[in-house]
Amino acid sequence: MDLLTEYRRANMFFEAGDPTGAARLLEPIVEAEPGNASVRQLLARAYFASAQLNRAEAQLRELVDRDPSDHYAHHVLGRTLERLNRHADALRHLRIAAAMHSGNDDYRVALDRVQTRVEDGR
């Protein structure tokens, strides 16, 4: 299997709106290259987009563990935890992402939304 060709195919599947198909292609690539953050990130995004949230969480936690300075992984992990209704857990990662990349409006909006839910007890 040519991993680069398969990665490109997976990316095309993802961009074409087939995150499940992309995930199927990416899973063996992550197994073959577990340290490849780009592949793991696309797999996490594919899981997130196809509502396989527990799988997305596992991939994103691996990314954050390997590189705590990855603000995007923190943000998507926070969004994943938010979708899992684990707002208090999400808040930590959204705060980290927003602090690391303070100019990103998406990060700020997500942080504000989850912070309000936590404060309101929802």
C-alpha cells in the first residue's frame, strides 16, 4: 500500500463530504505511521464530521499528548467533548486553544458558548 496515495485519496473523500470513507482509508495509515500528526488529525476530523465522537476524542487526546502546543487539536478536542455534553471537560481544552491562538474568532466563540453552558449548569 502506498501510504501517500492513500492519504491523498482519504483527503479527497473528506473534502467531497464522505468522512466515513475517509476514516476507513486513514485507519490503516495511522496504524502504519502512528507518529504522523497530519494523518491522525485528518482521521480525528473525519470521525468528528461523521459523529464518531468517542473515536475522535481518542485520536485528539493522542495528538494533544504528543504535542501539547497543538492549539487546533485542543480546539477540536474541546468541540468534540462539547458535542458529547461534557462541557466542563471541553472548557479546559477550549481555554487552552483560545489562549494559544487568541486572534481566532472560532476559538473565542466556542469558548464563550461552552463557558456560558458551564456557568448556567447546563
